[in-house]
Amino acid sequence: MSAARRGGDQVSVRPRLLPWPGTEGKRCYLVADEDGDGPLSRLADEMEAMQLKAGSELLGHVGAMVDDRRVGVRELRFLVKCLCEALRDALRVAESRGGRLGVGE
């Protein structure tokens, strides 16, 4: 990864897509130290891990809910909404990690 010097520190020139939206729902990026081990980078790593774990746990409930005839339309709509959010999070994590690997260049 190429880096530039700023104030004596090595700084990444490739911004990292963060796992949370910025103001007005826009994408939020971080330009970090080259090693990517600063407090915001660690927080982003933890958030990505939590998002992926939540999506995985949600998938664990899907089969049972869909097969249960007692589950109503409102519950299924809520489930779909949660699945969409989990998919959006997972895609953002994949894009961010791919960008840090140089995928798609």
C-alpha cells in the first residue's frame, strides 16, 4: 500500500470505507496511519465483526420463522427488513475489505 508522510507519520493514501454511515446517510471514510491500528480503525474492525455476527445470528432464525405457520405477516415483514439491513452491512464490509486488499483495481 502506498503511503504519504504527514507530520512525520506514515499515512495511508487509500481511504477506508467505514461500516457506519456519515452525516445524512452518506458514505464515511477514514484516512489512517499506514498500519491501520489506530483507535478508529480498531473501532471499525469491532463494528464490522458485530455486524457480521448479527447477520449470521439472524440467518439462524429465518428458517424456523418461515416454516412456522403461526408467524404473521408483520413478523415476516420485520424479518425481511432486518435481513435487508444485515445484507447492506455485509456488502459494505465486503466492499471496505476488498478496497483495502486492492480488489477491483
